[in-house]
Amino acid sequence: MTSRSHARPLVTPTASPAADDVGAGGPPATGAATAPGVGRVIGWVGGRPVPRDLLDRRIAALRHGPLKAALPAPGSAEARQLARWLTQVVLTEVLCEATARAAGLAPLDGPPLDRLAAVELGSINAAAYNGSPWVRAVFEHVTAASAVPAAWRPRPSRPSAGAHHVRHRLFPDRAAAERATADELESLGRVELASLPAALAEAIASHPHGTLVGPVQDGLGWHVALATPDSSSTGRPASAATTPPSPPDEGEAIPPMPASPQPHQRPWSPQADLLQAARRRTFARWLDRTRAEQVALVPGLEHPGDPRQPDNHHKH
């Protein structure tokens, strides 16, 4: 994984706010734009109207804040996109607050996401996470059982080419070769991989040290072998050229580190780094699914990446 910056992320709508969220687009804006006793709304969450006042206050805070000079001119297409982007942030916050309260979760304070974590979540999700303790609480709840996908885990170390101590046996048929054990192999001594049959050498080079290789078929028959690098060619004692610990089985969660780091923090091990990334992916997917089920958008405040709304000018 690449190194991460500790700098506060610029999760703001000042630069193409929907750029990293385009693709989801969102469902059509079919919600009613007003609600009895509420007036104008920006959307519906779980069938409940979300007042327009929440969005207006958010925009006003930006217009009077330190970023006001960077904001688009009121009434412009960019300003309408800003309003759409902020609407998605507010609706995400409202959705997570409702979810947290229903689950009996307490709001959770914490520092903001770092830049890489914000990119992984997407600008809308990251802004909601940074701005709402309810979103952070739901993140912890939803991702508690996340596991690192098998495809993300580093592969075991591979033996280098060159001299190896090789034990080997050639079998006339595959069935006999599949039953072979290490005790049945005969020592070839110290050999260069390049001197072995090409198919066998390639198989040895692609397997962890000290493990049975094969059956490998060529014109001679079925090969089974076991190889470890020669200590004089690796510069390490033979005991150092052993198979590293196996990664966890598919779906098995990597145990959390003590005082599990928040998703914004620098991880202190490769496994923790991968686990935090897996948690962010789990949360982003949960938000996509839950918003699709519970959030209804209103005309004029569609997702900024929705190709059906007139101000979507993103080019790819």
C-alpha cells in the first residue's frame, strides 16, 4: 500500500463535487417536493420528509465561511450541482442518524478521514463521515465483522531462481504421483533450477519453499518435487528459507489490533491497512444499498452524477 498523508482531507465541494461519485447516479428523483406541515423538502428517508431548511443552512454556512471565495456564483449550473451534492450529504447523515437511533448506537466523535480514505469512500460518504458523529457510529457498527478479501492478501514468498536442494521422483501415472509424500522423494542434491525440466523448474519457482510441487507432467512422466534454496546462494541459512505463515482462510476476519485504529488513521501494519480499506468498502456498499432502499430524491435535487438531470456535464 502507498503511504498516506496525515493532512486534513479537503473533502469539500469546491472542485467537481460529484466527480468521484459519478457512476452510482442514483435512482430517478420521484419524491414529492413538499410535505404537509413541513413545506419544501430535499428528499425522503424511510418515508419521512427531510426539510429544505437543512440544506439552506448548510449552503449559507459555506457562503459565509472561509471557502466562500471558491464557491460557484449563486444561480449558476455549478451552484445547482453544489446544492445537489450537499443534498446527498445531508440525506446520508439523516439516514445514518435514523439507523443509529434504531439500533441503539451512541454518536461517535473522531478525527476526519485522511485523503486516501476519503477517496475510497467517495466524496459524499466522506463528507458525511467527517461531519456527523452518527455516520461514524454506523460505520463502526456496519463494518465490525469486515474481513480482508482473499484477493487482497499478499501471496507467500516465492523461492528465487538459482541453486536449490531438490528432492524428486518421477511417476508413470498421475494417480501414483498424487499419492506421493515427501518421504518417497529422492534427493538430487544441490541443483540449478535451469538444469531441471522446464515445466518442473517453473512449478518449483512458483511454489513456496519446502512444499510439495506437482504432479507436473512432461514427456518423461509425472514429476513430484520439494525444493529449498541453497544457503550459499541466498546468503541465508537454510532454516530461513521456510514457508511463511499461511494467510487466513477465505472470509476469515483478520483480528483487530488493540485499540483498533479509526479509518482515518495511519495503520501500523499491512494487515491493519488492508482491513481498514475493506471496512471502507463494506460501508460504501452498505450506504449504496441502504440509500437505494430508503432514500427518495426530489426533482431539482437529484444526485449530481445523474445523467438525467440537466446540469450533469461530466465527461469521461
